[in-house]
Amino acid sequence: KDQVDALGATGIPATFLNSSQDELDSMRSVSRIITGKVRLVYISPEKALSDYFLKIVSQIKVSLIAVDEAHCISQWGHDFRQEYKNLSKLRDACGKNIPVIAVTATATKRVIADIQESLQMKDAVIVKRSFYRENLSFKVEFPESESEKDALVFNYLEKWKMDNQRSGKAIIYCSTRKKVDEVYTLLKEEGYKCGKYHAGRSNTARENMQNSYFNGKVNILVATNAFGMGVDHPDIRLVIHYQTPSSVEHYFQEAGRAGRDGKNSECVLFLRNADLVTQRFILQKGSHNENNLKLLSVIKEYSVSKECRQKFLCSYFGENLESCGICDNCRNDKSNLKRDVYLEKESALRESKKEKSSHEFSDEELEKLKLQDLINRQ
């Protein structure tokens, strides 16, 4: 919707088709498409693959197919969706010679190859921009409790308010709707001008919140990853991941919404084992969970790494980079002491598990365990 509105303001007629529209709005959009009153159509993959729409595009002239968030095509990506995988049907309906462009901000070499194969992009020209964001400062915090998280959020928001008194926005990402509601309530009670966004809210509520955030009526948004696709705010100065995200790709995409106007902005990730457990539970309920769990392990590796944050991120996507000089690791921040404490606890936990697994029970201990088992069964 943001993009359609922005194009309309510059005199380029555009429309969109997705599940948020009611039947009447959808019919109006289709009518404008058929009568040639628009030059650009933004459409969800689900709508694009419907028999009704495939029949429409087969009967009108389509000049180009552009696939945004193209990493969703690949089962090796962080956000695989079967509808994206089937978009070759749209190309067939429009004519196989139609030009196709696939765009993504987060694709490894394996994902790029999968995109090309799925969309039948033979001899495709690959254009890659650097993943380096010189105006972004990356940092990882290691809170030991939820209350410590809350205190950190307040500290970062107060600093953000002082640095951006006239303009600027903040996003706080959470993994679950429940946590979004909790953090939103916490900030609201402290008098912050904030809003919340997740898929559990109605289409109208989400659209109103998106408009309020865009217009500056709300300058702090607490959201799940349902917020962001197609959103392009230039003045986001702070992105906090209150809960650890599920992959480097997700993190880079969401953190990368900061500082798109080139001004200095901050990206902070909170790492807690409890959040990793939450992500593991969510991922195991979905498809391709084995690959997703591997991606989750990399975000933990990123968090505890002593390497330059941007160097790690760029290397993940196949780009070599010198140290950025502004992340917490490059500056050797005091938060690194918390990382050392975290790693020491992890090491002690592994040793404890190893000791328990290798322990040889005496006959007396075995008898006690059998007796305890009998008591528990009664």
C-alpha cells in the first residue's frame, strides 16, 4: 500500500491485489487492470497464482514480471513459501519470453541458484550491491532476565530520544504476538508514543497503525516480522531485536530497515537462551525445520562472535570486508564482558551435561533410583 500511494503521488497509476482487500476493492483493482488504467500492479503470490488472475494476464499485455523478496522462492532461504516457488506458472501465463527480474536483500549463492532455476532465468545477469552499511552500528547485548531486557530497552530509547528530538523512528522486533503485546503495554505505561503490529490484529488495525507510523503520529513500533515487507521508511534510527531472530537473513533484513537515508543509526540484538528455545519451538512446527535450525545456530554464532559484526554479516553473504570500526566488537564495548560471562556459563553447562552422561552409577545409587521410580508410579 505504501508503494502504491507513493507512486500515485508522483503521477504513476498503480494498484495492488492481496488478501487484505474486501471483494469490492478487489473488483475495482481488477477492473483498472483489465481496462489498462494502471501501469504497475503489486500482487501477492497467492492472488497471482489464482486461476482467475492467470486467465486475466494471459489476455492482456504484460511488459515485465518483478519478484520482490525473491529469497522466499528457495527452500534454502530463511522464509521459504511454496506460492513463491510456483511463480513460474505466472511467467508461463504471460509468455515465456517475458522479462523477469528477481530482487532480494538477503541471498546466499545457494539461494541465488535456486531462484534462477525456479523462475527459469537462463543466463541471467546478476547484479549485486555491497552488503556493507557504513552508517549502521551493530551491537549485541546479553541480558540475563526479562527485567534486564526491559531496562536495556528503556536505556536505548532514552538515548534515541535525545539524539533524535526532531525526527526519527524506532522499531522493536519480537518473535511472538504475546511478547509484542507485553512490550507495547510496558512502553505505553511509561508514556512512550508507541504502537503495535502483528498478524493477530485485524487488517484495518494493521493498516491504521502502518499509516500512523508513516505519518509520525507513532514513532516507536513494537512488531513481529509481519511488519516490514514493502515498507520503506528512510528515518528509522533504532532497531532493537528484543527476542533473538531465527536467522542471519531475517536479522539482516529487519535491522537493515534502519538508516536508509544514510544517517547514523543503531541496530541492537538481545541474546538469551530462552529466546533461542522459543525460536526452536516455532521452527520445528514448520516445514524444512532441519535447515531452519541450522540457520538459527548461525545467528547464535554471530551473537557470540568476537569478529567485527559487519565483517561477519558480509562474509555470510559471500562478501569480503575490512572491519567496520563502529560495532561493539570493533570498539571493544563493555557489553563484551557480558558475552564472556555468557560463554563461561555455556561452557560450564556443557561440562555438566558431559559429566552427567558419563557418570557410572553405583549399585546403591541404582537401587535408590529404582525405589524413587516406584514411588513416582504410585
